[in-house]
Amino acid sequence: MKNYLTALFIFSIIFSLARVAKLNAQESNSLSGDYDGIPFETIFDPMGKKFFRGLINVATGWVELPRQLMLTFKNDGVLATPTVGLFNGIVMIVARTGAGVYDTAFFVSSAPGRYDPVIDPGFVWEKRKSDYSLTLK
């Protein structure tokens, strides 16, 4: 398992470096190629973002536990934190890691929407766009 994670990490570093090199090359001269009238960068750029969002969510899914504990403490108080916060944290770990696996495995698919995040927010450190909460009120 450790060798698999090491290989995945090395692959992501190489992919990132290739992407940075591609972006630097695009600054000096724009891409002239297209696919059915759609420029290549509008096809491949969202795919790369979805792939890396998936990798990041798989790697940072565990951060949901302290985040949910903190949010439950802030919103519901100290008595709800060990029960509701712990439950929310475990559920969100599974949800974020699962969303990361989905994004990584199916990064070539534009679903849902146009390469939109499967989970709200797209990353654990962002604020929610919607106003829902897993806490009991």
C-alpha cells in the first residue's frame, strides 16, 4: 500500500510540473489547436482541476473530523460536540473521501454539471456555498 501511495504522489508531482510547464508555454504562444471548434484548454483545464480536487479531497478527508467538531461547538455548544460533532465528522470524512475518489476516478467525465465539485464546499477549508448543516437544531 505504501508503494502505491508513493507512486501516486510521484505521479501527481510529475503531472503538476507538466501542467505548470504547459501554462508557461501558453503564456508565450497560445494554442492554435481545437477539437470540433472547442479550444483544447477549455476541455482539459477543468479535467485537471477535477483530478487534483479529487486527490486533495482523498488526502484531506480526515480534516472533516476536527472541522465538524469545531463547527458543532460553535453552533450547538459544548454538550453537543462529543455526540453530534463526532457523528458529523465521521459522516463527512466518508463523504469527502468518497467524493475525492469519485473525482479522481471519473475526472474525464463532466458530471455533475461542468466538472463541478460533487460535495459542497469543493475543499475542506472553504466555506459552504449552500446554507445546509448536518448539525441538529
